[in-house]
Amino acid sequence: MSVGEFAWVTLVVAVSSLPLALSVWALLDVARRPAWAWGLSGRDRVLWLFAILAGILCVPVGVMLSAWYLLRVRPVVAGVERGRIPEIG
């Protein structure tokens, strides 16, 4: 195997593993946030865990769900951990 072939295979493997890495990052983040922060944020931890896990089976859906969680839901739950309680209603 030449250096060029090795570089190509390495690039393909790296790019192919990005969706899984994004989903694992989102899953670990969901799992590590405390239950009280989820409760005060008005979000459902179990729903997000299930949705991201199910999304792993269908790559485009998993990437969209993981990105939505990391960009929209995570900041709210993390904000509650830091003392910012959102208005629910």
C-alpha cells in the first residue's frame, strides 16, 4: 500500500466516523447532565436519549437530532446548571 492510498483510506475512515462521533458526543452529554437541570429546563432526558440512540440507526436523522440537541437543547440545560432558569409556558 502506498502512502497516497493510506492517506485516502485514513481520510475516508475519518469522514465516515464523524456522524457516529457526533451522536456519541450528544449521548454522553445527555447522560452526564443532572436530572434536576433537565426538570427545571422543561426538557425530557429519556426522550432525547432514545431519539439520539434511534437516530444512530439512520445516519441523516441521527446527525440532525444530535446537532439539534447540541445547538438548541444543550445550551438551555447547561444554562439551568449555571443558574439561568428559563420561563416555561
